[in-house]
Amino acid sequence: MPKNTQSVSRSTQRDTGVKSRSNGNGVTNRPNENSHGIHARISERAYALYEEHGRKDGHALEDWLAAEQHILNQDR
């Protein structure tokens, strides 16, 4: 008995796992290469703060927000 097969068309765009976000006025915001570098710098700074605080758990959000503020203020 012959198998029934269907061809599935695939998008030519690569799925990067990064989703677009709309800001509510019809403009879509997509992260760019620079935002990945900023994210890495924030991550490194947050980890440094974690180490400075004696590697105590439970302060990840505080460390991240402090690192984010520090890095974003540096770029101004």
C-alpha cells in the first residue's frame, strides 16, 4: 500500500529563538547584535556582584538590576 505523504513548506528565515516585541504603537522592537553584547556585560557584572557578596544565594534579581543600571549608565 502506498504511503500518503504531504510536503511541508518551511520558512526560509532561521528561527533564532528571539521573539519580536511590539511597543503598542505598531513598531516592532527586535534585539540587535549590540543588545547581546550589553546582555553579556550585565551578566558578567551581576556575577561579579554575586561574588563580592560572598556568593550568597537569594539576591540574583538585586544583583542583576544593579549590574544593569551600572552598565546602562556607563554607556551614556
